[in-house]
Amino acid sequence: MRGPRSLGVVIKLGTSSIVDEKSHEPLLSILTSIVETAVRLRKDGHRVIIVSSGAIGVGLRRMDVEKRPKHLSKLQALAAIGQCRLMSLWDGLFTHLRQPIAQILLTRSDIADRSRYLNAQNTIVELLDMGVIPIVNENDTLAVSEIKFGDNDTLSAITAAMVHADLLFLMTDVDCLYDKNPRTNPDAQPIEVVEDIASLVADVSTAGSSLGTGGMSTKIVAARLATSAGVTTVITRSSIPGNIIKIVKHIQASRSPASLVTTTQANTEDHAAEDFAVSTASLTSPVRTDIPLHTRFLPSPHPVRDRYFWILHGLRPHGTLYIDAGAYKALLGKAGLLPVGVVDVEGVFAQQEAVRLCVVDKKLAVANAEGKLWEGAAVEVGRALTNYASGEIARIKGRQSVEIEGLLGYADSEYVSQRESISLFNRESRPATPSRDVVAFDGAGIGGYEGDAGEAGL
């Protein structure tokens, strides 16, 4: 029998796991344990990436600043000061165990540009092949609000999807999610496995630490992104990093023909969901006291990957195309988007910029009082890169493709968007996890969100 295969493991650490919230001193005990855990995973044959926050927190300590400032320029300056010291700290700890590391700094604009996205992907894969542990962080020194990820939870999910990782660990100050608030409900039970994120509803009012930008809600968003790409996502306590090794071994040991949810493999790299999408029954019964508390989000059985994931989650939409039900049905059948299926256009965008795709209930012959050519609900179903600018689509919407040249004076394509430039949300969810209120140990929880995995086998 073959032994457990090597896994791609992404470990995300927030600022509160790296520096003390009040003194801003590095939490050396946690950092040392993370380093030992990462090196142990490497020795076991796994490929490890660390997504590390903390640059601003370390910069605050270096400059003896008590509180995180609000002005962007000051935050960027502190990030510049803290980033080099943060990497020095990581490098010093890893050097003791003779483990080489590398620094990768990204912004949203790096992900939005297809060439830079692929370059980042190739660089990280090459580093992993060399036995190096990449340490990824957002480039806070350069990023502004328009090009920020918002938090490193999102960055870690995009990184995991980019390199086809098997596991994403979101380290936090709680053990797992609970079905009720354990502070007020002694009978609260931990939720070990989540099959359908859309079924989870709870309060998300609790924010992250005063140093960080995330909270439990951002981790659920990250879990939604990662699982849609076929990445098993785990929330567990950061103060005990050694739990990562136990959880990895538990997941490997849980593999059996009866417990696996098999998925279609796009290629030899895309096998996370096939090997590690384990059924709820096989993981929650019987209770195992030797397994650290954690919450695991199972990957989508129909993951969206590579270019289609990039279209859905790597790009910021610049506008919206409203399409009719017939056009949506054609898209589901793998056809492109023709101008006759476009009902209305919103926003200003250029060719090859990303837009939302929304299906409308009813088309109108003339605009209503609000200036819309449709009425009823508009449901977002995906994203697309357009062949024409917004003004041009406004002129050809609802018309036949043969009329494009007469209306515009040229016809670059018969399609408003070709099928390979369209990525759709998957509206078919897994067997539903029983609907319940879910809270973390600190009272934070998650909000419902309809799953958005894309086409199968991409």
C-alpha cells in the first residue's frame, strides 16, 4: 500500500498571533512553535507556505508607537519599517533549523494582472520545488484601499487556490466554531465539519484585534473562497501550532473508499478534494479526544480553478451586465454571451475588464421610472471579461450579432463575452449541513453566503 502522499499546506497567521496586542512584543513562543511545525511538515514531505501578517505590529514596537494610526501614509511607513524586521525574525528562527525561506509581497493589482498572477504562481511553485518555505504578506507599503485584499485571510485563500494547495489553516484565538455561544450555553457543541457554508447563520459583529483587520467573518469568507477552489480549510487555535501536525495526520488517516467524496481531477496537481473531502459521519463519530478541536470546511465537489478562479475572485468588477434567462441557460450549456441576451448595462468599463453577470426576471420594452430596462430581482450568477466597452455594449444590447458592425462600425467578435472568459457560480450545493447558529468561542460567528464554486473540472 502506498503511504500518505505529500500535501500542499498553507498556514495563515494574523497579527495577534505574532505580536502582543498591548506591548507589541513578538510572541516568540508561538513563532518558535510555528517554525518547528513548518519544518516538521517539510520533513514529512509536505509543501508549506506561511501567510504572515504583523508588519505594522512589528513597526509599532520598533518606533515605540502605542496605537495603530489611522492615516494611510503612517500605516505604510510603519509597514515598511516592520516588514524587514518581521522577515529578519522569521529568518533567524528558521535558520536555527537550517530551513531556507523566501519573501513574497503581493497586492490586489498583482493578482488582477494575469501575467503577474502567473508569475507569482510560478515563483511560489519553484520555491516549493527547491524546498523553500515562502512567507507571503500583503505589500502594505504600496497598497491603497482600492488595491488591498482587506485582510490576509483573503490573501491566504487566494494563495492556496493559486498553487492548488490541499489544506489551508486559518490560525486564530479560538479552537473552532460552536453551534451556540459556549459562554452562555454550557451545552454548546463544537462543529467539527462544515459541508455547506451557506447553511451557517450567526452574529458576525465581533471584529479582530486592535492590531489586525480581520475577525471570524473574514475567515468564513476565506473558507468560502478556498473551498470553492477545492482546498480543505481548517480553523484552529494559533497558540498551539503543533495541533496542525495532528490535524494533518488525522485527515490523512481518515481516508477510506467509504468516506471520500470523489471529484473530477482537472490534472495531476488538482487532487485536494478527491483525497481529503471526508464525509461528516466519518469525522464526527465516534468522538475522538486525541484530535485537537478544530472546524474543517470541506472542499467543493466541483472546484473552480486556474483562470476561472482568477476571473471570479482575482478581479475587481467594474460594472454589471444584466442578462435574460435564455442567455443564462446558454451559458450553462457552455455557449458564449451574445448581445441579444444582454438586457441592460451598468457602470463604465473598457474592453477586457471584469463585470458582474446578473440574471433578471423580466425584460421591459421601455425603461421604467428608474431608468431600468428590467424589473424584479437580479441575481448575480458569475463574472465575465467583455469584448466590448460599456458604451458599445449599451448600443448593441438586445440586437443580433450580425448587426454589430452596422451599429459600431466594426465587429471584433460576435460575442459580448466568449465562454472561456466567463466563470459562473455553482448554484448546486452539497448535502446541507443542518441549519444552525454558529459562533466562535469569543462570540464571533459567520453569516450565510451562497456557495460560488465554478464549473467542474476546471
